[in-house]
Amino acid sequence: MSATSTLRPPRRGIRTPHVLLIPAIVILLLGMGYPVIWQIVTSLQQYGLAQQFGKPAPFVGFDNYVTLATNPQLWAVVARSLLFCIVTAALTLAIGTLLSLLMAAVGKVPRLILQVSLLLAWSMPVVAAMTVWIWLFDRRRGAINYLLDMIPGVNMNRFDWLSTPITFFAVASIIVIWMSVPFVAFSIYAGLTQVSDEVLEAAQLDGANGWGRFWGIILPMIRPVIAIVLLLQLIWDLRVFTQITMLKDAGSKSGEYDLLGTYIYKLGTSSEDFGMASAVSILVLAITIALSWFYIRSLLKDDEA
């Protein structure tokens, strides 16, 4: 028997991982593939309230997409949603990174207090948290206006934070960031625990300050964690719905305050045009894939390397 044949792994060992992946692939196809296919088919139909009760849906081809492409309101919502998700994701990542560095730097007791506080904020139900936030920014009884009005020269008496798009989305960004920071902080802190203390001590002995150690050693080592966390935040903030809906219920219901999530809901529920709503959903899927492509391409390059 040759040496090559003795070193060759058995075929059964190669096929076993692929066989074990089959159940997971089947579940993904059934759980995620069917809704996507249904959305694609519905986006090519004139699907309204009558079709919900069994009336056949007329096939209209790409008419829904053509209508959307010529609708300036949709592109305003898309631009607003992209700007919102990019700003909130970047601020969430920055604040979460600072908190993770703080957890790594402080002692055991302060770290535990900080972690418990983040867990409490993260575990709070969205509706309950939104009720508190809406009360904080209430124009008549809000604590934010009361505290700001105590500053000399600042007049915030009965200031309505939800009356203009700029202040509305500023409040929405604060709420979304507050709810997302714990996940980012814990994820990056987990990555920081894998950074070798010996390497950091050697860099410090070589004269590298804290800023230099972060940019030269820590950041390159936790870059994969930061990449996946940033990607998830972009996707989640692009699809934000509950926070915007509850803020609109407390303030203005104008279309100037819509993001993609609320715009799709308005098309499907208020206008009862599920075909157009499905077409916008496919557009959101395309944007999500485009945002994810950079991360997927970097993974493919790493695999090739």
C-alpha cells in the first residue's frame, strides 16, 4: 500500500458534514424561502383586499415596480431610511466599542454593574421602553424638557420634539441606539477577551500609548467582530418599525416621518395594496443584499486566502 493511499482521508468523513447540513438547509428553505417566494409572486400581481378573501389576483408583471420607480415619495423614504440606518449604526458601534473598552479596563465590581445595567436595557420589551421614552419627551409633562428648561438661557417649555422631522428622527435615533448598544458592547467585549495581554504589554514596553495599541493591535484583531456587528446593525436599523410607529402615534402621522418599515405597513394596511407593499419589500431585500455583499465578499476572500 502506497504512502499516498494511507494518508488519504476516508470518503465517509468528507460526506458526513454535508449530510448533517441537510436538515438545517431544509428548515431554512421552508422557513425563509417560502415567504420570499410569496412576496415575489405577490409583487407581480394586483393584490388588494378582495384577493385576501379568495378573489383571483390579476397578473400585472413589473407594473408595480415601474410605478414605484416613478414615485418620488418612495425614493425620499429610501434616502431617509438609508441615512437613518447609517447614522444610527455608526453611533451605536462607536458607543458600544467605548463601553466594551470600559468593561475591559475597569475592575470586577464596576464591570458587573455596567453589564447588569446593559442587560436590563437590552431585555426591556420594546413597547414598555417606548412608553417610557415617549413620556420623557412629552411636550407637557416630559422630564427632558423640564431638565433642559432649568439651564440658564435655554427655553424648552412645551417644546414638541415630534413636531419636525429633524427632532423626530433625533429622538428615534436616541431610542434605537439605546436599545442596540448593549448587543454591540457585549459582542465587542467578547472579542476583546481574545486579545492577548502579553502582546499588549509588549507593545506598551515598546512605547505604544493606549491610542496606538487600540489602532495597531486591538482593532485589527477584533475587526471580524466589528464587521458582523456593523452589518447586523445596518440591517436592523434599516427595517426599524415599532419605534417609528409608536413615535408617529404620539406625534405627527405625516408621510415625512415614514421609513421603509412604516411605508410598507401603510401600503399594505391603510391602502390595502399588498402588491405594491410586496414590491417595496423586495426592494428592501435587494438593499439588504447590497449592504451585505461587502461583508460576504470579504469572507470569500478570506476563504480563498
